[in-house]
Amino acid sequence: MSIMRVLAVVHAIVIPHHTAAATAAAQSQPYTTNGDATLAVLIGEALDRNPRVLGAFLEYQASESRIPQAAALPDPAVSFTQHVLGPQTRAGPQFSSLSLSQSFPWFGTRSDRRGVAAAEAAIRNESYEAHRAEIVRQVKLAYYDLAYLDQALRITGEEEELLLHYEALAQARYSQGFGQQQEVIKLQAEVTRVLNRRQELLRQRTDFESALNVLADRPVAAPIPPVEIGNLPAVRVVDDGLQMAGLAARPEISAARLRIVGNEHALRLASRRSRPDFTIGVAWGNVLARRDAPGLASPPPDNGQDQFSMTLGASVPLFGSVYGAGVREAGARLAAAEEAYRDAVNGVALAVRSTAFHLATIARQLALFERALLPQAEHALRATEEAYSGGVTGVVELLDSEEVLLDVRLGLARLRADYMKGLAEMERAIGSAYPEEGS
């Protein structure tokens, strides 16, 4: 399948679904920080200092330097000959000679060599952009996990204070003869459980903090202040428009296109291997004046005159089977590049659809938690607290209500972090910032 057919198929599938949201996404910044200054600093440091990003950029610079080398002519050849017993000519004995020759490849060969090298350099540039996008994604994922852990630590801290309040209340009830010692023990055990959970959260926070520092090439123990997720950005989940944005902006798609272009140049190069290369040369021969008796008696008019000559040559391509194998190899590589492009297009479609569904699911869960589960759990705990204070219920019911509220609050914090992580995944899928509602 030719590149034109591949592009025609892709355009036929995607272009009818092109929307204004896709255009905005493709032309916007490759990522957004939603006004988070700490996140912006971490991303900036990672893009400026991460070894993988810097290494990819140096690879790109190296490949760019390959372009003029690939298009250059072969070095000219110079040869000098000193005769021990110089051949005799009519004008005198030839003493030495000097020649200069230059080879020229078949027409268009240098242009295609340049094309192959330029395509490789452009692919390296897209690889550099892909490394940048991946680093931004990794920074965001770790950052929002850190945000969840900080929120979980705040929630568990508040939970510890609440349980200590319940413990004091149970102690007072027990001292007044209204409660049992087991209630105090149960509450103390629950406080211990919360403290243990906080230690686990602190351990996880250390891991994510270290990961962020490594991504930004900072000291691994550098402190990162507590992270808080603000208002969640409202987004539109439009699969087709986002797929179009991904095809326009994602560096892996551009690299796949460029591989096709480079292999087209390589195929033409392989076809030209069966064509001859040309050589043009000039030569100068140093001729001495005649010293033999006839030459001394009657020297020729051009006695001792130097000789000048020009040479035209061409290579003789004899090994047709070898050249044919090279053409077949280049053709197969071009076909493979076209299939890789189709696979990259399918990969964008898969990533966009999967991430869009994930985001839509999280958005529905967030609405359920915020509008129903959280108010219900808070109301249930307040009612249980009143019943416990009045001696109507025991500590088991109180702890059940408290644990339900804790799980809901932690679940909501997890969903908020997962929502932001989903936006980061979508940015990576489409190669640009996710379009917000109304943008």
C-alpha cells in the first residue's frame, strides 16, 4: 500500500469528524498546569534538566549534522607519479606526473541521500518531542498522586482528632457509669489503626516525592511542599475530534509519517545503485628536454613541453542480482513503515477512546460522591453521634459511620486525583493540551 493510499484512508475516516474542539486542541500548548505554580516549576525543571530529554535533544543535534555529510560529494583524488626511468616521448622523457579526479554519483543520488538524512533528523526531533511529552506525563502523574496522598494525610489527621474526641467522650461516659471499658478500648484501637494508615501514606509520599525529584533532576530528598488540587477543569469528551487532534499533533504520528518519507528516498537510492557513477579527471605530465644525440642535433619544436590531459570515466554496474535485492529490501522497509504508520494511527484512536471513557466514568463517579455519598455519609455520622451522645447507640455503630465517611472522603480525594491524571493521559494521547469546556 502506497503512502498516498494510506493517507487517503486515514483522511476518509477522520476528516468528516473534524470539530472546532480538535482544531483548538491541536493548536494549543502541548500541556497545561491549570494555574498550579508548583507543577509548572517541576515540569520546567524536568524539561530543562532531565537526562533522557537532554540525551534525546543531543541525538537530534547529531542527526542534523549528518545532513550535509550525506549530501556531500566524494573527496577528490590526487595522485603523483615519479618515474625512475621515464618513458621517452617525442618531446622528451617524461619525468613525473600529477593527476586530480572527482567522482560524481548518478543524478538525484545526492538529493535522496540528503532526504534520507533529513528525514532521520526530523524523526529524531519528533523523538525528542515525544520524550518531552512523556516526561510531562510522568511528572503530572506523580504530582497528582502526591496531591492525593497529601489530601489523604489531611483527612486521616482530621480523623485522628475526631477519634480522640470520641475516646474522650467514651472515657467520660465510662467514668459516669453510662458506658463500658470496651468502648474506650475499641476507640483506642481505631486511633492506632489510623496512625498506622498515616505512616503508610507518609511512606508512599516519600516515594512519589523522590520520583518527582528524579524526573526534575533535583536532589532526591529535596522537599516538595504539600500539594492541593483546586477546582477541576471542565472538559468535553469528543472522541472523534480528539483523535483528529492526536493525528495532527502527536509526535509519534509525525515520526511515523517521516519514516515513510525517508524510506521513499531510500527506495530511490536503491534503484539508482544500478546506475553508473562518473569520474572526471585532469592530469599534468612533467617532460624534460631531450638529451639524446638526435634531440640535441635537431630538437623538436615542443622540446621539453609539459603534457596536459583530461579523463572521463564511469563505473560499470555488473551485479544486477545484488542491486535487485537492495531494491526489494528498500521496498519492504517502505511497506513496513506504512504499516507502522497505520498502527500509530490506530494507537491514537485506542488511547483517546480508552482515556475518554475513563474520564467520563470518573466524572460520573465524582458527581455521585459529591452530590450523594458524601452528604449522606456526613448526615449519617451526625445522626449517629447524636444517638451515641444520648446513649441510644453504642460505639460500634459510631465507628461504622465514621469509617464510612472516611472511606467516602478518601474515595473522593482519589477520584479527584485520578481525574487530573486522566487529563494528563489524554494530553499525552493527543499531543496537546486538553480543550476545556468553552475553549
